[in-house]
Amino acid sequence: MASAELAGLIEGLRANGPDLTAPPEEVRAAFEAMLATIPFAEDLSSEPVDLGGVTGFRFASPHAAADALLYLHGGAYVIGSATSYRSLAAELGRACGATTYAIDYRLAPEHPFPAAIEDAAAAYRGLLARGIAPERIVIAGDSAGGGLALALLTALRDAGDALPAAALLISPWADLSCSAGTITSKTAEDPTLTADGLRVNAALYLNGADPRAPAASPVFADFKGLPPLLVQVGSAEILLDDAVAVARAAGHAGVAVQLAIWPEMIHVWHAFAFMLPEGRAAIAQAGAFLAGHLGKS
């Protein structure tokens, strides 16, 4: 049974959540204002960072190791920032004992596909240039950032780069054709996402590119040779089928993959861990997975 806090959160999101069909500047302002209310723990450090020409922030807990968590934020490729996702990114780093690097990859419509993938790859290679071995790096992303993490992994593999130890995909948006069944069947349950909102932002990001192109919609990619994956998704979100399809495709390709469907949970519920016990539990699950692949279990 879901916590009492979840009901209050859902009510607030339905009343005050941003409208993803609005103009990008308007949605960005509303989204940043909403996430700015999420507290950032006082014991976490934060400093600007540049990875391969891509700016962002480095977050660390007092006992963080040199191991790196590269975090790719959500926001439908149009909104969001390393700043607005700082609490989630930093707490995931704390949970797995790594230092978090959250980047501000370029956003659409000013910088459409494949700019985000190019920036994510540059940032990953920037970590390698700092002397961090690939087996000491893990990648995480939520929503569009989860899809971006997958696109990054396939791009790195195809380019012959050494791959990271593992990846965490939170509520991944991996099919920009928006054709999965739960895009419509879960509409009444999902308090944050709508099919129209996803389609509007997919069009802004794709800028005429094929929505079924594997680099844009990695659910259609070949996953062979990718590192272990943990896919976390709520049962009450319209991207449920995206997550299930990713896990299925990874398994068929021989990738070690875990799919965790959290009953009654909403899109990226981890972001509200400060008030939601299920968010804290999901971060702990993710941290244990990532730490295990960093050799800390």
C-alpha cells in the first residue's frame, strides 16, 4: 500500500504541475520554480564543473569516493537542468558512494537531436580524461535522461569507447514515437505527463528526424554489449510500457537487466524523496545496484 504522503503529492502535482504543451520558455520557468522547492542536503558539496566543454555541477557527500556517477536530467529534452535535479542526482551519488557529475546538455528546440547525445558523450569522455577508469563510472538518467543514457551507451559502444560499469534508468522515455499502449491507457493515473505533452516535446527535439531512429528512440536500438542496467518505473505512469520494452529488448540482447516496477508510483517519484518514503527506498535500491557494479557490495 502506498504511503499517505503519495496522495498529497499527487494532488499537488495535478493542481500545480507545469503544462508541457506550453511554449518552452514558459514551461522551463514553471518547472525550475517547482523543483527549486526541493531541499538540498546541507552536508552535500556543490561546485561548477566542465567536462569536455559541457558545463554542469559536481556534487559530493562527505564520504564520496573518486568513483563517478554521470547524471543526465529529465525534462523531455526541452526543460530541466543540472540545478533543478541537483538533489536527486546528489542523493543517488551518496547512495552508491560516488561523486556525482550532473551536466547541462543542450536543450531543444534551440539545439535539437542529436545535440544532447553529443554533449553526453563529450561529458563521459571528459570523465575519462580526468583519469577516471570506465569501470569506476556509472551513468544514471531519468525520463528523457533515461532515454539519453541508453542513446549514450549505444553511441559509445558503436564508437569503440570503453563502456561504464552500469547504468540506472529511472522512468525512461525511450520511444519518441509515443506509440506504447500506456501512453494513453495510464493517462488518468499519471499526474505529471500527458500524451500531448510528450508529442509536442518530441517534435521539438526531433526537428524532423525519424522518431523511430534508434539514436533518438533507443528502444529500437541494438542493446548487444551494453553494461548491466537497472530500470525503475512506477505502475501509475504513462511511460510504463517504455520501461518494460527497454528491459525486454536488453534481455533479448543478452544484457544483464533488472526491471523494478513500483506499485502505485508516479513518474520519477525519486525526485520527491524528501517527503516520500517510496522515493527514499527507490534511491536506496538504485544505490545498492550501482555500488555493486562499482565493486562496493
